[in-house]
Amino acid sequence: MKKNINIAVIGLGQIGNYLLNELITKKRDIELKTGKRIRVVAISAKNPNKKRKFKINKNIFYKNPLDIIKRGSLDVIFEAIGKSDGISKKVVELALKNKIHVITPNKALIAKHGDYLSMLAEKNKVNLEFEASVAGGIPILRTIKEGLATNKITKVHGILNGTCNYILSEMELTKDTFTNVLKKAQSLGYAEPGNPKLDLNGYDAFAKVRILSSLAFNKKISKVKCLMEGIENIDFKDIEIAEKLNLRIKLVGITELIKNQLFERVHPCLVNKDSYIGNVNGVMNAVIIHGYPIGESILQGEGAGPGPTSSALMSDLLSILRGNIKYPFGISYKKRKAVNVYNLNKYSNSLYLRIEVKDRPGVLSQITKQLANRKISVARLIQIPDNRKKTASIVIITHKTKEQDVQSCLKSLRSNKNILKNPILIRLL
Ligand SMILES: NC(=O)c1ccc[n+]([C@@H]2O[C@H](COP(=O)([O-])OP(=O)(O)OC[C@H]3O[C@@H](n4cnc5c(N)ncnc54)[C@H](OP(=O)(O)O)[C@@H]3O)[C@@H](O)[C@H]2O)c1
């Protein structure tokens, strides 16, 4: 690689603008560590006149990012626009075809088009790096690709969305409702002000799970959504009950191979308050890797925000500047295997059920009878009466049981007039 490296930053939002400042202020450090002299020769955003946190040089501003690539003499581009398709895909595609290295924090793009884009990178002998797309500043992808390169990884799980983790922690701490805590998260910049849906419904964490699966198991990216649930329906009541049971609710992303079938899921989990994951609070992320011979290995840190994300983007840049073309997913796209997906109907686990009922004699036995009919065995049962409303919350924790059986039991209970609301189901970790 030549000594002088020309760089473009496309997208100057929260991430791109902070990164641009890092590139300018850490030039000397980069030269010291890699022997390469970097120069930002082009930048792009939608609005050239927008007020940004760090000043930009308008002389190198391009309204259309594709013109940057067409201008030639570029070595590396950062794509920080953030769409799963459209202009983000076009920029990355065109850059790779023009033999320009690409670095992106865009999990939506990689989770959707990673297979195709990695094939393009490989064919054009350039790097496609996306460390910042999973768990922000935590170097999880490089850890799997390099640090644990010869381990046989069987499972990766963790807290992959800081927004959800903040909301759940804060609900427990302040005893406030989901809606109020979401507003607070938005005012603090932890949740998107306009549309936080993709964080809250599990989509963001699921994209990260897909990227982790591909790297951990050397598989193509799965197109099937095994199980994805967010935190929008988490009621403060369940947080309160969980606390009494020495449990805590966390949104967890899990990917594992069960008899060579890929089981990817994101959903709220009840975890033990004393467990490691039960104590990862606020906006923190944590990823736990299970492998052989490494055993269990844990990485924790800030999962989002301009600082941690730029740290990962800079590490990608240094990796490129130090030389060598690497396979974006650790091994060649030709060797990555197609995915066999786990059949969700086989899934069995210990489950938490909360059923709101009229407080009348015989109601509990109607419920336990239905459970017994389906051979669902109960590990714990608690009845919490509300004398004022003449209602009760029946909380059941099952032994490991087929979720399909429990779902069908809950369905049949819906016609019972003593049951006041749709029952709540939360999986235990
Ligand atoms: N924010 C985080 O904490 C975080 C953490 C990890 C990963 N990421 C990922 O980083 C990426 C960027 O996120 P962000 O939070 O920085 O988003 P953002 O603040 O919304 O910034 C998006 C940028 O893209 C620019 N843009 C939009 N359409 C464009 C177009 N057609 N041509 C050129 N530029 C265009 C916008 O221009 P204007 O500024 O002129 O509107 C803006 O500068 C996403 O993939 C996200 O998933 C973010």
C-alpha cells in the first residue's frame, strides 16, 4: 500500500461528523502506528449548510456521494449514512467495484447485503470492514475473527442494544412506566427522537445477531427471522414481580448452533439478578462467547454513541493501513456455508407466565388443570391479589417445556371469562 492515503467520509451525522474530527486530530498518531499519511479529500452529507458539532471544510463537500467515487484517487471510504438499501448500498457497491476499501458502522446494510458485498470486496481484492456495526466500541468482530480464530464457537449471546437496556434498567430503578422512561431516553439522546421503533422492536439487535452468527459459525447470513420480540410490551408490573423473584428483565440477543441448525433470537429474557448479564445496566452492551477451547469469554463496553463507534471505525482503518486483504467474514465467501434454520416448534425453555384473573374460587385450578393437560410442569406459582379491584395476578414459572405447548395452552385460556387480559409470557435465560 502506498504511503499517502486518500479518505472520504460519507454521512456527517452523529457518527460521521465525530469520526471526521477524529481523523483530522489523530493523523500523527495514525502515521506513527502505520507509517501511512492520511488525508480526508472528500466529505458528503445531505445538507451542506447544516450546523454540525465539528466544523467541516466546505471545499471538499459533495452533495452526491457517488460523485466522490467517480472523482478517482480514493483509497478508503467510510459509509455512515445508515440505510439498509438505497444510497448506502449504491455507495458501498460502487466503491468496492472501483477497488476502494470500505468501512461502515451500518448493521442494517451488512445484515441484509453482507454476503453480496463481501463477495464484491473479495473479487476486487479490497477490504470491507464493519467492526462498528455490532456493539459499538466493543471489538467483538475482530475478537471472533482474529483473537479466537481457531476456536469452535457454539453460542454467542448478550445485550446488544443500549437503548433497550437503558429503558429496562431505568424502569426498574425509577419505578416509572415504559412511556415516561422512553421520553427520558429520547431527551438524553439514547433513543432516536423521531422513530425509536427499530431499537425497541428488536430489529437493531437482530441485525447484529445475524452478523455475529455469520462470523462465529462461518455461515452465510440467514434470511429467516427465527424469533424477534422487542420491549414495547414490557409492563412495569413484570419488572416489579421479577425483582421479588430475584430476577431482572433484559433484552438479549442469542445465536447458537443446535445440531448444526442455526437458532437466532432476540427477545426479553428473565435473568438472575446475581448473574453477570443481570448486572450489565444502563446503555452498556456485553457479549458472551462460548467456544472450545476458550470456554466462556466476555466483552463489555459502550455499545453506541459517536465516541465508541468511532473507536471501532478507527480500528478498522488501522487494520487496513497495516496491510493485507482480509476476508470480510473471516473466511472466503466461497467457503461460507448455507444456513439450516432451527425449527422453532422444537424450542423448549423455562417460561414466566403472568395471568390476570378475577379473584374467584376455582380460577387457579382451571388454569393449573389446563397446564397439566398439556404436561406443563410448574416450578413456581405465586398469586398476588388486588383486593380493591377483586382481581389477582397469577404468576407461573414453568420447568423446561415446549413453548409451542404453552402458547396453545394460553390460547385456550383466552376463552375463559375469568381471565381478564392476554397472558404475558417471558422466557428465562
Ligand atoms: N448513532 C450511534 O450511536 C450508532 C452506533 C453504532 C452504529 N451506528 C450506525 O452508524 C450509521 C450512521 O448513524 P448516525 O447516528 O450517524 O446517523 P445520522 O445522525 O442520521 O446521520 C446520517 C447522515 O447521513 C447523511 N445522509 C443522508 N442521506 C444522504 C445522502 N443521500 N447523501 C449523503 N449523505 C446523506 C445525513 O446528512 P445530513 O446531516 O445533511 O442530514 C447525515 O449526515 C448508521 O448505520 C447507524 O446504524 C450508529
